[in-house]
Amino acid sequence: MPLLSVLVPVFNERDTVREIVQRIQQVDVDKEIIMIDDYSTDGTRKILKEIESENDNVRVLFHERNKGKGAAIRTGIPAIEGEIALVQDADLEYNPAEYPRLVAPIVDGRADVVYGSRFKGGEPGRVHLFWHFLGNQLLTLVSNMFTNLNLTDMETCYKVFRSDLLKSIPLEANRFGFEPEITAKIARRRCRVYEIGITYDGRDYSEGKKIGWKDALAAFYFIIRYSLRD
């Protein structure tokens, strides 16, 4: 199994950041964990420094102002040393125990990119918020229309890449525009994309979910922008 680089964008996740690192560490794969703090203000930065000092395979990078998830991922990409890179949110919605299934198509040489789909079926998961679910479906539909892919979950956090491929793609979007941007750009390169059904324990807004309707509107813009641009 090649070294897996886990990119973890973090923003104000003091209640979950230790547990997500513990869950990642429990996965039986050779891995490094690259955590990018997007200028948290709730004490998360102090916890991250402690985590880094306690774990030899954890590196923490810090933003000096809040820039967004996409910007955090861009900051983390140059630090990747593994052959495979995976994006992991710092909350507990996505289960790191799925890593072996997610990376398998790349390890086997069948895929360049793997998306973990919350909607592919066959896996138990928490019932979604209706409007959040509908927004995801509409964004995926529009993205598919422009990219000619048949994804079921473009907005999923779990995206896995050959590291050399990810490093070669110029990225611009700062917030949640990362999802439609990377999807449009791998489609343009005719990458071999796989989808695998995953479990999902989604939070509601009272539990700290950050993405909102403004991000959904922005995502429609980014789908069109990055699908039409050369």
C-alpha cells in the first residue's frame, strides 16, 4: 500500500479535531496527516499544536487569516509526500474506516480519482436535511451536464487523487468552490473517475455545519466558470 497523504482543512473544530485524528490514526494504512488550520478562533489552533507534538506523522500548517476550504487544500498540497492524497473534513461526518475501499481503485491502477458518494446506496447513513440534500442533487446534476460525468455526489468531501495528478492541477477557488472546480478540471483532463458508496453522519446547523445557501449559489457559478474556461 503506497503512503496515503490525508489533507484535513480545519476551521473552528475544537470539539471534534482530536477525535478525527484518532479515527484516522486507527486506519491500518501507511499515512501522513496534513492539517491546515484556516485561522480558527475557538481554541482549535492550540489543540492542533498539541496534536502535532504528540504524533510523528502529523504536520500542521496555519493560515494567518481565514481564507476558506479551497485555500486550505491549496496550502496543504505542496506538503504532500504520499503517492495518494485524500481530503478529510475535520468534523465527524465522514468515517476514515472507509479509506481502504476508497483508495483501492487507485492502488489497483484502475482509477486516477475516486469520489466517496453519500447517495450511491448500499451503506447506512444518517437521514439528510431535505434542502441540503436537494441542493446537493441539483449541483451534481448541473455539474454533470457541463462535465459529461455521471456522478451521484459531486459535493462529497471524500475525494481521493493520485498525488502527482492533484499537484499538477492549478486551483483557484477559496471556499467550497473547490468541489466544482476540481471536478470540472479532472473531467477536462479525461481522468478515470470512480465512485464508491460511503457512510455519512451529517451534522445539522446547530451541530456546527458551515456550508449554507450562499455557498450553493456560488457553487453554481463555479460549475459554469470552470467548465467553460480553457
